[in-house]
Amino acid sequence: MHYENRQPPEGINVTAEHPLRQFVRLVVAAAVLLVLLVVALQFAGAFLAKRIPFDFERRVVERMQIDFGDAELSPELVGYLDTLAERLMGSMAVPEGVDVTVHYSPERTFNAFATVGGNLLFYRGLLARLPHENALAMVLAHEIAHVLHRDPVAGLGGGVASAVALAMLTGNAGTGLAGEVLGRAGVLTGVQFTRRMEHEADRAALGALAATYGHVGGGDALFELIAEKRGESRLPDWLARFTSTHPLDADRIRAMAEIAAAEGWATEGEITPLPAEFDDWLAADER
């Protein structure tokens, strides 16, 4: 038997590829895996959150004692919004045990949103700009649809899951982003809806308008108003569509027309004005 101690070939541990190129490839692969992990956790968190009983969700929010506005400033206005919400929900698919609570804030913020626990918050800044009841019904039915679809708790659940994962990966578990989302403020600001959620909420809202008024006319005025308030975007449409969680206003108006045509809903009809006392209700907090 013969043994020979051969020396390894020169450069056996050296690759022909530049080390920097290898490093970039590794970083890109790690980033892709991280994105996939976060997306998967978002879907998993949203899926599991929707399985939480609505009554439990509402009780948790009530215990947090979040300030959702002051109904005492204009009880007539809140009463009108409640009545209109009941009319709209009468023609919507309402899961058993799910309900909404309408709140009013006198702040001049141009916004309205649905959040966990079935809470809807309408700001004076938006209500004061609405031209008629049909536009108000559109935004109200849209936010109601989010609650009925359990979008707020799904959005929050997905956000919490991904935030906790990122916090753990960065060694900052329980603080920072995760803590912010899990905190009280996160109930309001941490809820993010996807474009699919927005599209389904628009569809449900149009159906409610058609059933309530006999047509969907005036519903597009809401998004025309939003587009006017938003102003011209500095981003090209293709980039805005890619980066935004909400559809573009022009796309939403076009989609609404397509949905109405597909469902056979009339797009024109008598527009219902807001109550004569509406402006006085909005100004109640100034008296």
C-alpha cells in the first residue's frame, strides 16, 4: 500500500466571482426572504384575526377607553348618521352579532374611517364638504362594509404579526414599531386596508346605495371630492398604483361605473339633499 501527501491545487478556496457580487446576491436573497416572511405573516395574522368573535373584539376596544370623538357636541348629527347607517345596513349582508357605532369629531380633518370594534369616526372636515346625502351614504356604507367584512381587525392583525416579526428579527421585540402598533394609537393608525378590501367595500356600498335610493347616482361625487382635496399627484399613475394601498380616485370612479353596469344598477336618479339643519348641526360645537 502506498500513501502520498498531495498538496491541494492553488486557488481551490477562491472563486472566480468577485466577493462584492457574492455579498450583493446574499443581501438581495435575504431581503426577498424577509419580505416573503412578512407578507406570509400578514396574511396569517389577518386570517386568524378574522376568527376572533366580534363581541370579544368590541369588549376589548371598550376596555381600552379610546377617544372616538364627542357625540355630545352634536347629538342631532350623530342621530342622523345612526339613522342613515341603519337604513343602509338594512340592505347589506350583516353577519350575526356584528354592528357599528358612529362617532363624530369636530376636528377639521378631511377623513372618515372604520376601525376595530365596529367603530366609525366621521370628521367635520369631511362632512362639511359633502354636497348631498347620496355622497354621505356612499362613504358611510363604504365604512360599514369594512366592518361587516371584518377588515379593521384583519388589517390590524396582519400589521401586528408583521411588526412583531420585524421587531424580533431586529432585536427590538416588544418596543418600537411593534409596541406602537400594539398600543392604543395603533388601533386607530395601525389599521391598513388593501386595495382588494377597498374594492369590495366600494362594491358593497354601491349595492346599498342602489337598494336605498333606487340608483347609485351621486356616489362618485365622494371620490371626485377626494381627488379635488388630494390635488394632483406628483407620481405618474403607474407608480401611484403600485405604491398606494388604495386605488386611484379615477380608477375607483371607473370601477364603480363598471360594477353598476354589470349589476344593472341605474347610475342616475333623484339626488337627496342633506337635511336643512345639517350645517347647524356641524356648527353646534361653536355655540
